[in-house]
Amino acid sequence: MDHIWTFRLAYEQARKLRDAQDEYCRLAEAGEWDILGLKPFPDDLRWEMLVDVLRGRVKVPVPIRFGLPWMC
């Protein structure tokens, strides 16, 4: 069970990073440079690969024993 909890926590961190990146891009596209100020683009290499999974850019193999297709 500990592995599942760690897995869920990792995806939660990735979701938060994805949402922060989306908000940054939304503000930049809207020309809200005064709100962005000198904030750097939200980036964290620890979670970037999972962010790509959440965005659908990367497919993750899922074991058959969970009743899911091999590639989600």
C-alpha cells in the first residue's frame, strides 16, 4: 500500500506543477506581464515526466493484472 500512496503523491505534485504551468502560460498569452513580473516559468525536473503523462504526451505501460490495456 505504501507504493500506491507514494505513486498518488507523485501524481499530485505533477498535477500541481501542470496547473502552475498552465496558469503561467494563460497569463503570458493574455499579456498579463505585470502579474507575472519576474517569476520564472514553473519547472521541476522531478515531476516533469509525470506532467507529460498528465498532458497525454507520454504513454505509460500498465500491467494487465489491473484489468487495463497494456498502453493507456
